[in-house]
Amino acid sequence: MKASILVAAGAVLSSSLLTLCAAEGKLGDPAPELQIAEWIKGDPVKLADLKGKQVAVVEFWATWCGPCRVSIPHLTELQKKFKDVVFVGISDEDAATVRPFVNRMGDRMEYRVAVDKDNKTGEAYMGAFGINGIPHAFVVDKQGRIVWHGHPMDRLETVLEELQSGKFDLEKTRKRAEAESKLDEFAQAVIAGDQDKATALGKELEALDAEVGPLLPNRKFNAEEIRKLIQFRITLSQYQQALAREAAPETLARLEKELTDLAPKDFDLATYKQRMAHAQLFTRYARAAAGMTSTNEMSALARQLRELKGAAPEDLNEWAWTLLTDERIQHRDLDLALHLARAALDSSGGTNASVLDTYARALFDTGKVHEAIEYQKKAIAAADDEELRKMLREVLDRYEAEAKNRTRDKQ
């Protein structure tokens, strides 16, 4: 299925399920001063000193947060683009946890980083606005007001450009924020089966979408379409759970009928069922390899994985990477990982940087260092993002260093 089809419903559901806290903060409110236990990177800064001079971005993150790690290079690029803007990444973890992470990131995390003091800054921002999901960024304008907040990879760059050019409209941004809060209500009404409320909110949201711009990624808000997509996502989740617990045939048949009625045109149930079956097979193998279940069936499960037909390349790639790198794996079958990585490479056309990187790692871990170098270079050439290319080059350096060591040892 197209990713964009479910992104819209996912955006509504994610918003409604992650930010349902009581919120007192409003756009235009004075930005609370930062209360910092320790500055990990960059010079200390006070928002009071920036008033009348500079815009600030206050972003909340954590070392354990996967989406935060994804957004860090983006924030670095924004800091480079908006040199006069002060970016501060704040974690509620202790300095002993944050500092090594920041050191490892190096210039990939090239903005101020600090540790919150007893979560006081987090409460003043995240708590006040009813936000409990990270990463989350707040923009403070030159007047010292909070004028925008959201995911750092959402509209942050656009807001900074508008502030820089003098085109930022606080009132329009307020209306947009109100509309986004109504998305929460709309999703909850759909989930609860409150048709009258969902219909009324849907009409409001369609009007607001036309007034303030797209409320969802790259698409116009259509209430009936989004309602159906939300119901589809909920039913799909129920179906996944039913498959996992090996529910009765009649239960599966009922859910399949509901999915068929709700599904977008390009959703194929047979393909989805096959992918779920493949995922369950790998999960059984991975649990055994991690020592979580008996290892008696590992050989048979490994054989089934080798013989799989029609597995999605992204799944094959993920499985291979798991077998190569997951620390929980106690019985690491590198030959199986290499087989899966090669299958991912063949079925993806050999042009995906992530797949090429995984295959290179599998070659390296199985002792084929020179071949690993060859494919790591291909991964770098295929990468369409400079930050990714930099990370891939660092891996290549490690492979080439190992090749030199082996050559020296033979002399």
C-alpha cells in the first residue's frame, strides 16, 4: 500500500493518543526561563538575554528516543541554516548518560545541549502545553513569546523562515494549533463511535483546513476519508493481534470482512497476510536465537526463512540487521544473516543505501572484508542524504582499517 494513504490516519491517531493531557499553555505566552542542571555542549544561554535580539528553539529529547535520534541531524542542519537562531536540546536524563551520547554524535549534533534541572524546564514547557511525546520543539520569538510548538521535523523550518522574513502570522498559527487540537477530538469521536460529534468536528476541520492550510501531511482534510482510514487502522491493529494470538477462524473472517470494506483501493489483504506470516516466522526464530524460547526448532525455522518466497525487501533487510547487530541474539547465525541480506539486495534492485549497508556488514562479519568494502562504497554512492553518507563513510573507514590490519599481519 502507499505510505501516504495511512500517514494521514496515523498522524491523527498519533496526535490523539500522545497528547491528551490537560493544557494551560497558549501560543503567545511568555517563554519560561530555562532551568538547567548542566550544559553539555555549547555556551550557557538565558532566554532573557536573547529578548529583542534572537529567536530560540527549545527542543526536548532523550538518548533512548529513536525519533529523537532521527531528528538530531535535521536540527543540526537547521542550526547551520539559521545561524542567528539559538537551538537548545534539553534532556531530563542525567549528565552521565547524555554526555557520552553527545560526544559520540560529534558534529552531527552541532547545537547547544543541556540537562534539565529536576524536570523544571520540561514542566514549564511540555507540561504547560499538555505534551508528553518527544521529540518536541518550542519556538521563542524575539519578543520572548512561545509562538509555535510541534515535532522538530514538522513545520519548524517553515516557521523559522517566516520569522526571519517577517511573514510569520501568530493569529493564523493559533488557529492552526486550535485546529490540530480538534483533530484529537475528531479521532477520539471516531474511535468512540460518536458519529454526530465526528460529523460536526469533520465539517469544522474541513473549513479550517481551507483557511489555515493542510492539517495533515501533503493532503487536504476530507472528513469522511479520514474517518474511514482511522477505522481501517483500528481494525488492522485488531487483525494483527488476532493473528498473533491465533484467534478462531470465524474471528479472523469477521475482521477480514471489515478490512475489505474499509481498506483503501491499493491495500491487498492477501499480500498483507503473507507479510504478517513472514514476520511471525522471523519473530519465532529471533525469540529462539535470543534464548527466550527453546532452541530445538531453530534449524527448521532457519531453513524456512532461507526458503521464503516473495518476502518484502525491507523486511529481509530488517531481519538481517537484527541478526547482525541485536545484542539480545545469543545464537548468531551469520550465514543466515548474509543470506537474508543478499535476498534483500537482489529483490530491491541493488540501489537502496540501507540494504547495501546491511549486506556490506554481513560480508564483513563473515570475514569477506574486501567485498564488504566494495558494497559499502556502493551504499555511499546510493545515499541521497549527506548526513547518511557521512555515517556510511565512517563504517567504510572501519572496514578499510581492518583490511590494512589483515594485510600487515600477513607480512
